[in-house]
Amino acid sequence: MRTFQGVDHAGIGVGDMDQALEFWSGKLGFTELFFDYTGPVPGLEEIAKTKGVKARIVMLGNKHTTRLGPGKVKLVQRLDGAGAPAYPAGIGYGEVGLAEVCLHTLHTEKIFRQLVDKDGCKSLMEPLSAAVGEQEIDLDIAYIADPWMGKVELIDWKGLWTARPAAPRIEGVNHVAFGVHDMKVTTDFYKQLGFTDQIFESTEFFGPMAPWYQVGRELPGHHMTLWLSGQGAGIEPVRLTPLWEDCRGEWGHVGPMDFGIGVQNIKKAVAEFQKMGIEMHSEIQSLDVGNSEFKYVYFKDPDDQYVSIVETSY
Ligand SMILES: [Fe+2]
């Protein structure tokens, strides 16, 4: 058993939970409820720079989750202060902070057409096909927006999962993408946490993303890599050239904003972190979420992203 079990969930800030559930459960199939918690969220004092974080947190799994779509989504509605913080100004793709959540999706184009033409979702990128990596792995991708314009990628890893035994469907989270200052520092760091299988590396600007950058801003260089772990969902660090402003935003901002790495035993995992010299943002926290506990602790990655380890028994 590995200590670190890949990305357990993508954390997504929402402005209104009913609207978020209509999108994530109603349209994208995240109908499996793990918990629905409202109350204080401790352990965020350093990250949120306030002691009074209060939120409603709904953890959802996808009804069609598979090995290529194993991750859950954690919807977070901040209830303290002025409510959900705004989407960070200046986000195009790849600035330091979370860039997207990606869902594995069999038959991307059919699903995209259903979501955009029938379900009223907004398109951020029309479906396209590509082949990546030394092994020319085939994939189809498309992007839609969540209700607050957060980026949701739909990917069909045709080259990794060549049989198509099922009807068109959305599965769970395949990876989260985030911007970094230094690709090597980040990838060396996350290799220690089990993200050792590189699926691709790209150093060319990905043209279909051009409309995402503000008018008047020079298009940046893109360096992207995608890493899977033996379990859980993967990570996609992105390095822009030149670097742009820090777009981590406030914790809980709408759109993709944090992620959690699964562990079986959080105390043992923290001991491993101590051995590796990785600092934590707080003690281990535990929320009473009804029939179980949600145990988590945020740690400091090289860019101080909002990233935690969570015990997967919730
Ligand atoms: Fe991606």
C-alpha cells in the first residue's frame, strides 16, 4: 500500500450550492454524496489569513467513476465574510494557482454536444483530437465552464483506454492543472508524493487556449506536463513564460481552487512529510461529517498552492 494515493478530490469554490449541485450532480453525474457539511473549517488560518472560515462543503463522487476518472469533487461555498471570493482577476491558464479540473469522459464530443446544445452549459473550447507524448497517446478534449466560469476539461484518453465498453458518459476527475514557478522543482517535489508516471510533456503554446488570455496580453509560452500516480487522479503542472501574476486568489474562490491527496492514515503521512522536510500549515484537522470524520491538513508545496492531504475513509 502506498502512503500517498494520488489526487483524491478537486476543490471547487461555488457562489451558490443549489446552483452548483444542479451543475455537478444534475448535468455531470456527480451524484454520490460522501458528506454535506456546514460549519467552521479550521486549519486555514495561514492560508485564508482569518480564523473565522466557515463554509458548506459537499463531497461528491461520480456515478461512473473509473481508474481514469477516480477523483471526486469537493464543492466549497464560503459562508463567512462577504461569501464566495471572486474568480482571481487575470486567470487565463497556467498562472500560479489552480487552472482547471479535468473529467475523464468517454466520447467527449457527444457529451460536449449534450452539455452545450441541450443542457445550456457554456463552451470554452470546441472538441478536438490530439496525440501526446513519445508514445503518441490519442486523446479527445473539450472545455466547458462551470456556472462561475471555472474551467472544466473533458478528456477521453483513447490511447490509454482503448476498448469502449460503455455508452457515452462522464466519469470522475482525471487530473487537476495548476500553474507553477519552476517545473523541475514542482515535479521533483510531487514525485516524492507518488506522481511518477509522466503521460506527456509539451513545450509548445497550445493554440486553442489563446482566447482565454486577456485581450492585449502577449500570449505566454506553455510548458505542461501530466503525471499520474498508481492510484487516484493526476496532476498537470503548467509553467508560463513569462510568469504572470499570482492567481491563487483567496481560498474558496469560485472555480477550481484547491486539491487534496488521499492517504490511508494521515498521522503516518504527516510523519513521512516530516522526514522529507515538508512543512504543514496546521495540525491535523478533523470535521464531524455525520457518519464519519473528514481528516485533512494543508501542506506547503513549492508555490504554496492550496493543497492538502486527506484521509480517504470519510
Ligand atoms: Fe488538463
